[in-house]
Amino acid sequence: MTDGHQSMRRQGISGHDDGAVRLHRRTVRLDGRDYTVLGLRPGTTERFAVNRFHETWHVVTHTAGARLLGRLLWGMAYQRRPNTIVVVDRPFLDANPFDAEPSLPIVIAPGDTAPFGDRAARELRRMLPLTGRPSEGGVTLRAHGLPSTPEAAHAWFDGRHREWHGWKQRRFRPTIEVRSGLLVLPGTARKLQEWAVEIGRLTATHQRPMDYEFVNEDYSLEVQVFAAYRDMVTAARLAREQVVNEPRPIPAPVPRATPGGDAGRKPGRTVGAERAVAARADEQAAREPAPAPHAPPLDPAELNLLVWERSDRVHRRMRLNRTKRYTRKASSGRGASSSPSSSPSSSSS
């Protein structure tokens, strides 16, 4: 049995996970319909980040976040109340752990019961975050039957593929995309179940620091799980602050050409007149306070690349400092246990 399996056994998870997710419920008006919007409760500790890389959208989280996202998808696959969606928004979104860009909110919209078009997405985006709206009560999403081990997930997919109808599945495959600043997962019940199993089994440990899965056949979404996710988010934020605030070289001013000939001279002006005009301009500039020189702002793509490189160095330094602290603590503990005062041979006869 692997370390991951042993840890799940210790947590009481075996074969299938019947854990439930308690959510807040709010009603909002979108695209002429009343939608029931389910959101995470304030005590939720799982966090998510969203970024775009290699023409693919990514949801980045830790192992517990993958478990939670899997349960949300599984529960929504069995949701039969019309126009019910799940929204993951602040404060459950982190800046992405690579360049600290803000993350897009995530919407799970069951395509069978909750049509969620561009207008609904645009209106919902203007309302976010919904934390300012009072909750209208709680809703519990059940996760009965959700496979929680790799063996159970493989067995589930083996049985699922026997029901595969290639053309029909490709023809009605949902498209994961961004609509009006929201990352929308508009899955049918079947797809939500498949995504839940694929995501819910992701596990990152010290032995395997990263795990990932493409959750749609068109590679429109990849979910990545990192064991050091929280440290990576902190490192990216620190790196972005450093890159933005550190001084940068100011480009040298372009020297002004002194009139010395007929080229560029206004008609009717002599060389002496041109020089007199330039001298008066220099006197006026000397009397007025010069604006403080500043470096031009970085291009967003260049800024993100610098942050990405810096965050990797910051993260390595965080790990090194943590190792040094653990080493010093362990050394001090060994020294205290072997001190003369605690040694039996030091007692007087």
C-alpha cells in the first residue's frame, strides 16, 4: 500500500468518499432568470488559483483543494434544481503561484439544468464578490459514490467506458472557456462526474510534489496540484512586490540639437535668433522645477516573466531557511539532552 493510500486509510477514506460539502445559498437575477448561486462558507480553508499558460487554462491548488473541487463537481452532477450554479470567488482565490497575477472566479454550471450564457456571465461578474450579500441559508452537496482512491477511480472509468458512444460524446462535449472574466465549467451530468473523478484523485506529496490532469478531451483545462502550493503563492507575491518596487535604470535623456546651420531653422530666422530662442527656453526651464525622473513601466509580459523567475528563487530560499531552522532546532535539542547536568555520570557520589 502506498503512502497516499495509507494516509487516506488513516483519515477514514476507503474506496468511496461519502463526504458532504456545506455551502451558502443566494438568489440573484441573471439574464432574466432567478439563479441559485452556491458559494463556499467562510470557514473553508481550501484555496485555488487560475492562470493561462501554453494556450490552456489551469486551476492550481493543493491536495485538499482537489478533493473539494471534485466533491463540488460530483454534487452538481446530481443537482436537479433548475438554474443552480457554484461560484468560487474571493476570498477562496489566490494570486496564481507563478507570477502572482489575480485569479479569475470559477463557475460550475450544469449544462443540463442551468444554461449559463455570456449575458448571465457578464451580469454575475459585475456582482462579485457575493460576500456582501447575506446568505439565504445552507445547502449540502453529497458526494456519495465518488471514488477516492486510484484503484476505485480506475474501476469506475473502466465501467464508464463500456457505455461510450464516440460520435455522440464528441458532438455534445462541453467547452471550458472564459466568459466575461469568469472561468466557466459548463458540464453535462456525465462530464461533471468524469471531471470529479479525474480531479478528486489528484494527490501531491513530498515524494511526488506535483500531480496534474487534463479534464477535457480538447485540453481546454488542466488542474495542477502542488504539495508546496501555499509556499509557492507566498513566494510569487513577495517576488512581485520586489520586482515592482525595486529601482530600475532610467533611460538617458536625448540631447537637444543646437542650431548650427540652415537645417531645421524656421524661415526668416538667423542662427543668432535661433540661439537666443534656445537660451530663453533654457532660462525658463532652470526657473521651473524639473519633474522627477522615473523609469517607464514594465511591459506586462516582461513583468510576469521577471516575477516568475524571481518567485522560483524566493521559494528556494524559503525552503533553505526552513531547513536551517529545523536543523538548528534539532541540534539544540540534542545538545540539551547531552548536557553535563542531565548526564548520570555528572551526579556526585
